[in-house]
Amino acid sequence: MAVLVTRPDERGKALVDQLNQAGVVALHLPLLSIEAGAELAQLPTKLNQLKSGDYVFLVSQSAVDFADKTLKDIGFNWRQDLQYFTVGHRTAQHFSCQTECTVRYPITSENTEGVLNLPQMTELTDKNLLILRGNGGRELLREQAALRGATVDTIECYQRTPISYNNEEQTSICIRSGVQTLVVTSLEILQALIEFVPENEQNWLKNCCLVTVSQRIADVAIQQGWHNVMVSAGADNQSLLNTLLNEVTPLSH
């Protein structure tokens, strides 16, 4: 049995390497590439316009990477008088290592709902919020923060771009390789995967075990026809690896 990892960029490759080292056959088929966003040039100006104590939200490690590079390229430092937030501890750790800024994040529910439950998010009157994110994505944080009195702005720091393949050929390789487990880390990737696999192989696709990183993605997958869906304890590679090795069977030799 083999695992198909659709997580893009180096993190997807790293998970495949970890699975291979554990004796699990794994293939990497990123369906989306992560590239610089259209609004990155606005970042220094919008950071400068914030008042002391205002909030900056970084939705993912990709947002951190592209934003941090943009600022460092022009010699601009992250302001120490702003409050920074992420959805999960891995992104918080990543941001903190890059910037040495203090970061807040939800401990129990690493998602937008968890962020909205933080005590700092209860009353937002007169607060400005700047959300650094990719193209598309959820509007829940923007909408709820505005309802609580905040002035909300967003910057597209990165964009997900579809990668072109010979879909039938790649699907055939996956089936012949014995892929019966799929790793899908976002709703955008889930939708891309459904559209990627030819109609005559959709039964194979939906019969695979789907391992994902949030209940929200799992619920959509079930609505789309999957019966065997598992949610990893975290979105990081180590959590995914633990789920794949310990809970999805039979994977190892």
C-alpha cells in the first residue's frame, strides 16, 4: 500500500522522505504551487499605517515566508509595538524564529474558530486588523472581527497556482503504485484533487483513505463521497507522519 502526498513545496517532499525512511512507499504529487502574492508590495506601507497595539494575523507558514522576505529585502523590520497572531503553534514558532517577535495563538483549537475565542479577540472596537494570507481562503476571521468592531484589511502574500500534468497518466501511476491513502492539507487541494482525477477513476479516489488536517476539510470530503477520513492531530509533518504510521493500517511493511 502506498501514500500519495499532495502537500506542495518542500514540506510535501519532506513528508514523503519521512515516510520512505519509515518503510512506507510514498509519492509526491503537488497539485498547487505556492508563489508570491499580488499585494506583497503594499505590506510595508500597511504595517506603517497601523497604530501601536493593533493586530497582525499570519494565516500560514507561507504567509510568514513571503512577508518576511519582502520586508528583509528592503531593510524593513517587523514592528515590536504590534500584536501578532497565528492559527497554530507551528506557524507561531516559524514566525518567532524569523522575527523574534512575540506571537499569540490558540492552544487547543488550532483554527480560525480558536483564534476568535482568544481573550484578545473579545472586544475589537477601535482596533485595526491586518490579515496576511493567500489568495482565496476563509473570510470568517475578517467577517467576525468586523462584527466585533475592528477595521479589517488583508494582504495577499502568496497565491496558489495549479500545476499542469497529464492527469490520466499521473492517476494511472498512482493506481499502479498501490496508492490507497491520500494526504490532503487544504480545501483548495481537495478540490484540485477531485478535478484532477478522471471521471472513470473517481471510485478509486473516493475509496482511498483520506488523511487531512482539520474537521472542516474532513466534513467536505465526506460530503464529496469519501467514507474513510481521518483528521491528524496537527497540520505539521510530524503529526501527519504519526497519524499515517500509527492509525492508518496497513501502511507499514
